[in-house]
Amino acid sequence: MTAADANPSKMNPNMPPLWALTLGAAILVLVVFFWDALGNLWMRWGQQDELSHSYFIPVISGWLVWTNRNAVIKSIGAPSIVGPILVVIAGLMALLGQITHIYVLQHLGIVVSIAGLVAGFGGISLLRVVAAPVAFLFFAVPPPYWVITILSWKFQQMSSVLGVWMIQMMDIPVFLTGNIIDLGNYKLQVAEACSGLRYLFPFLSLGVMTAYLFRGKLWQKAVIVIATIPITIFMNSFRIAVTGALVQAYGTSHAEGALHFFEGWVVFLMCMVALLGVVAVLAYTSKPRKGALDSLGAPDLSPIPPSKGGLPRPHILAGVAGVAALFVGLSQVLTTDDLIIPERKIFAGVPQEFPGWTHSIRPLDPTVAETLGADDSIVVNFITPEQKAINLYMAYLDAQRDGRSWHSPRQCIPGGGWEISQHDIIKGETPSGKPITYNRLIIQNRDVRQLVYYWYDQRGRKVANEFTMKFWLIYDAVMKKRSDGAMVRLITPVSNAAGIEKADAELKAMMDRMDPFLADYVPN
């Protein structure tokens, strides 16, 4: 044991060769293990506008460590066995992510492994002093695509309603149908890009950093973080309202192209000004009173007494490298076999399952098809012998991975100008006795109503909830080596005379009719 190991608070400024060798080996093996996840992380930061700020998060974390480097150096203690334990947890997360092709598990594992390296090198004392910069790295982890989809839908709804209210306050005639703002001569669609998420993710990161830098009480820091959400919604709605007013006055060029992009950046700057206003109020009401900028600054961290005892540093770091190398080997063994893709009939044969029914197959919009990325899909309008109209949509994925999953109809329906007036989740049984849970929606566009049923048909399970669907996806990917599945949607118009009950009976009869043959197209 070296003198520095005996007295960890007096670190040799020149790292002993054995320490450098074992630390470098641990970092190298972890980089090899997470190489694919790191590449995916870099790709998503560049491809998704709402994640483009993530490039700066590691830089900010590094800056936070550097500004308190004296306290960090004085907090380096004896290495802790917690380091290898955290690397084991990170390895298990990443391995599960590799098996299921769910990258968020691998991305989270990267941050956990960094914490493991810190504890393995400088002990719990070092991990505690750099806890905030390491935790801030979690904001560089992209949320799963399906989470972004759900959040986008929620933000679109709120932004649309509030934006229309602002337009009405300007005495401009306007009508909202779904996420489409009808200005008469021009219809303004609040698409995913206008939902506000491209503000929320970077602004939330900025809010957390502002709260960390704010020299005040814990509840004040919480207010700063929470304030980012209503500020984002309000400012995005204001952007929509201003765009609507400009379109009404000067034409459609104000809703598209460079000006629309510029308006987005202006609104983001306004969000920052509003957040600074929150900081100013909190600083002014504090004792003693301060200015907004005076209340912000890098915290002066006090050194944490260095950890003592434990195994020599090279042993712990070698253990970290060994654990990482073990997971590299396990990943090669457990992920060699591709996911199983079962045999099935293609959806083109579905219309023939309804002899005597009139049908017309509708081509899927190329933009929609590209967004869905389905391996097989069909949209078909049926006319029953009783002259009842039913629309059937089915989409199938051989494997749900790398972001290829389902867009909830609850997001797509408002984009078509429809309003969801009622949403229920129905539990029941198929004619074959298997349980089924499906979504039942009543949608409306002015005086026109439709009834919608949809569910996720996943490897023998018929589920309504996206979270439940994702849970079984992970389970089946590990236990069955399968992640295939489909989404099934049925729509029928609701006549004012017949009402909802008759429409329900028609769709339930359609579901019963499909039950005997559906497994041929969507394998159990």
C-alpha cells in the first residue's frame, strides 16, 4: 500500500502508474461495452430537435466539477466496493437494454457506470461531492420515443386550447377542432413540432441548473424547477396565438419556414426571461433581499472528509474493469441470437376473410407510413351487407426496437381535426375465451361523431394501455426472444338516429368476427 492509500486525504498530485493503468483499463472496457449505446445517444442528440441541447450537458457537468476542483480533490478518499457494485447494476441495465433493444436502459447504465467509476476511484466521499454534476447527466438521456409521443400529445392539447383562447382575446374569429385551429381562410395545425417539447426538455434542464445555482432554500429551488412547465406551455401557446394573428393579417408565410423557426427561438428566449423573473421574485422576497443575478452562482462546496479503509485503489479499479469485461463477454453470448420473427399471413389477405362484404383498401399516406415504420399495414373500408360502414386499420412490426413502436391514436386523432369527447378502457373476453382490454373513444368534429375501438395485439395479449404493453414487451423480449406485435383499430360513424349503442354493437360484432382468424395475421 502506498502512502497515499494510507492517508487518502493527501493525494499525490502525480497519479501512480498502477492507478493510471487500472483506471484507464476500467474506462476503456466500459467504453467498449457501451459503444453501441454511446453511438445511439450521439445520433439521437443530433436527429431530434428537442434533444439538441444534450451536447452541452456533459460540458456543464464538467464545468461544475472544475469550479469546485479544490473541494473535489480534498474529498478523494479510499476507494469503495460500491464502485464495482454500481458497475454491476449498470451492466445489468445495459445487458437488459441490449437484449430488448430498449436503448434508454443502456443510456441510464452509462450514467450509473460513471458513478461507479467515481466511487471506485475516490470512495463515497468523492461520489457525494460530485453527486449533483453526475446526476445532471441524466438530463442527457433521451426519453423513450413512446414517452415523447405521449408528452407531445398532451402538450399539443394544452397549447391548442390556450392558444385559441389567446387568439379569441384578440377578437379574431377562430374555431378549434382537435389540434387544428380554423381561421377561416387558413387552418393552422398544432403539429408535434409545435407541441412545446423542443422547449420543455432544454428548458427543464436549464431550470434544474438554475435551481442548483440559486442560493436559496430548498422549496425555492423546487419552485424554479416546477415553474419551467407552465412557462413552457404558456409561451408556446403565446407563440401559436401570435402565429395565428400574423397569418390572419399577413398570410401563410408566417406559419412556415424560416420565420416560424425564428419565432420559436424568440419564444425560447422569452421563456428564459420569464424564468429569470421567477428567480428575481424569489430573490427579492428572501432575507436578505438580493438581485436576480446576485442570487445565482456556482455553489461553494465544502470538502467531504475522505473515506477511509477498504481495499487498495488498484484492486478496486481492477475489479471495476473485470466486471465491465465480464459484461462485454455476456453481451456477446446473450445477444448473438436475433429476436424470433414468427411466420404469419400478410394483411393483404384480410378483406377475403369477409365474403359478401364490399371493401375498398385505402393507401396509407407516405408520411404517415414513414412515421409508423410498420413492416405490414392495411387500411380498409368495409360496407356490411346491412350497409353499415366500418374502417379497419392494422399495423404490424416484426420487432419493436430502435424507436420503432406504436403512435397512440389518441395523438393522431386530434391531428386530423377530431376532438376526443369520451375515452373508456373496456375489459372483456373474446369468443375464444381470452381476455381483452381495449380503448373505446367517442370522437367528434363539429356535428359528426364516430366510435373508435383500438388495442395492442402483442404475442397473444390484447392490451389497451401503452405502459402495460411496454412492460410485456420487455418481458417477452427476454423470456421469449420476441418483440413482434400489432395495433388494431376499428372506427364506425355514429348516426344521430341510431346512437352510440348501435355503433357499439356493430364494432363488437366486428371484433367477434375477427377473432377466429386474427392470430393468422398477428401470431400469438
